[in-house]
Amino acid sequence: MKTLLAVLVLLLASCATAPPSPTPEDAFRFGGISMPASGKVLETQHDRGIDSRYVVVLTLPAEDVPKLLEASGFAPEVMNDDRVVEGRHVYRKVTVEGTTVRLEMFRT
């Protein structure tokens, strides 16, 4: 009986373990984003259910924002798009406020 109880406790503890935090590299790969060396990631979020969504907040010199967009395949002056990454459509949105850049990327 004690052995069974110990096994149940271990199984429940493993189920309660939080999933690993997403890395910026995971998010960039997911969205086909090419990050300039001058960028610094401030926050990375990942939601997963029926859809997958990443949000990355970074700081980047204003003059490097066009480099980020161009290297990531955005058309000139376009801050929202969708593209095929690893065989699936990824919808991407970029918001720039000063030197803070917010990338939101999701698949449906």
C-alpha cells in the first residue's frame, strides 16, 4: 500500500511540473524572424491550445527596425503579414513604440 501511494505521489508530482519556458530562439524559428545582433529580448511568451502563439518583446535601436523587418521577409512598410514557415502559415504582427518592438506570431 505504501509503495502504491509513493508511486501515485510521484506521478502526480510529474504532472504538476510546469512546462519549460519558451526561448526567444524557439519563437524566432516559429515565426521566421531574423533578429539583428543589436536586439535584446525583454520577454517571451508562448500560448498553446488549438493554436500556437508566441509573443516576443525586445528592444532594438530605431535604425535597426527596418533591418529586422527586411531580414524576416516583411514587405517594405508592412507590419502585418502571413508567410509559410516549416510548411504552415504563420500570421505575424509587429508593433513598434520607440525602441520597443513587439512581435506576435501565431498559427491556426
